[in-house]
Amino acid sequence: MVSLWWLSPRLGKRRRSAGLAGPLGMVTVVAAWALTVAVGWGLIYWPHMPEDFSYAAGLVPSEHAGPLDALYISLVTLATLGLGDIAPASGWLRVLAPMEALVGFVLLSATVAWILGIYPALARRRALALRLSHVRRSGATAEALDSDGGAALLDGLTSALSTITVDFLQYAESYYFHDGDENTSLPRQLRYALGLADRATGAHHPDVRLSASVLRRALEDLAVVLDERFLRTGEGPERVFAAYADDHGQPQGPDGPPQDGGSGRS
């Protein structure tokens, strides 16, 4: 997936090609899993063909004892098709074949679990980006944030950021999925979140100052995870988020913090 991500901007238009890196990477990984399992078990069957296998009527055993036939048996068993035209006949092979079928079932379950884990993580990431976009486009002023509602807003963003940080730790491959729309692109919105936290630290309301401090720490933790796992800039949050946006083909834009009495719009 790292290789596909690295190649994506070199294959043409960045956004279009990068959007395929994550899904294509998952398909490649699953295909590699299945192929490795099928070839491995086929290499176990091959030395014992045709003596330890029974063949359906019309098949000449000596003509169906090559590596492709062993791979065919392995794929049929792995997919739990059970065609039965070539089947193990010796005692230990008859036990081994069902074990491969169990491996195939585990492989299918792992693939489904992986997909069901990745896409909710992506949805949470995009939901946070959209929420930040809503705040930015709503024209929230520094005065409006200096209130109980502002503290609650900052706390909600902190909670969502903590979840995203855990998602990047548990589902690192989710980094290689591209978000094309700027309003649902977390790399595009993080600079605004950083400015929001910095601005709110100067609020008069003590709860807002506390919430802003926690939000800033959550952003710093996210920057550490992004930098250690993917970017390796060795810089602070500002530079890490800039590198994150650049790596995803997202312009930084005028997404600074809200100003006193200003609209906060970009």
C-alpha cells in the first residue's frame, strides 16, 4: 500500500490516482494472502500425486499430476467448492485437506473483518473533517467561542480527534485512502483546528481555556502518530499537518483561526 501510494502521483492526476491507492492496496493484499495459501498447500499436495489421490472416471492420473493440478486441488479446497474430481485418498491427506478449507474460511472472515474495520474508520475521519468545516464556514467568532457552548464544541472536537488517533494506530492502512472533497478531507481541515485551539487558549472563560489546552494536546498527539508512522518530518504539529496535507494533494488555503468579529470564512 505504501508503494501504491508513492506511485499514485507519478501515474497522472494526483487526486484521481491517489483515490485508488487504498482500495487497490486492499485488493492486492487479500489476493497475495489467497495466492500464498493456495501455492503453499499446493506444494504439499504435489509430491504425493497421483499415488495418494483418487480421480474421477475419465481422468488419467498420470496426466493430472503436475504443479497446475496441485494448485487446482488447493484452490478448490481453499474455496470449499468440493468438486471431487480429484480428491485425497491417503489417510493424512484426507485430514489435511479439510484443514485447508478451514484456513480458507478464516481468510474470508479476516478479509470481511478488515473491510468492516477500515470503512467505519474512514467514515469517522471524514465526519470529523466535515464538522471542522462546518465550524469554519459558520463564521464562529472568538467571542462566540468564549462561552459554555464554545467549551462544549472544543470538547467534542477533542473526543473525535482522540478516536481518529486510535484509528490511525489500529488501522494504519486507512492513511492511504484519499478524501477528494475538501470539506471531508481531514488533511485540509487540521490547520484550522490547530488555529482554533491556539485562539481559544486566550479566552476569558476558564472552561474554554481548559478545553482549548486539551484540544491542542490531542492535535499534538495526532501529529506524533502521523509523523512517526507515515511522514517522518521530525517537526512540530504545524509542519506535520502541512506535510500531511501535501501528501494527500490538499492545498493549505487560508484556514486560520477565527478572528474577533470576523466571519472565519475561507
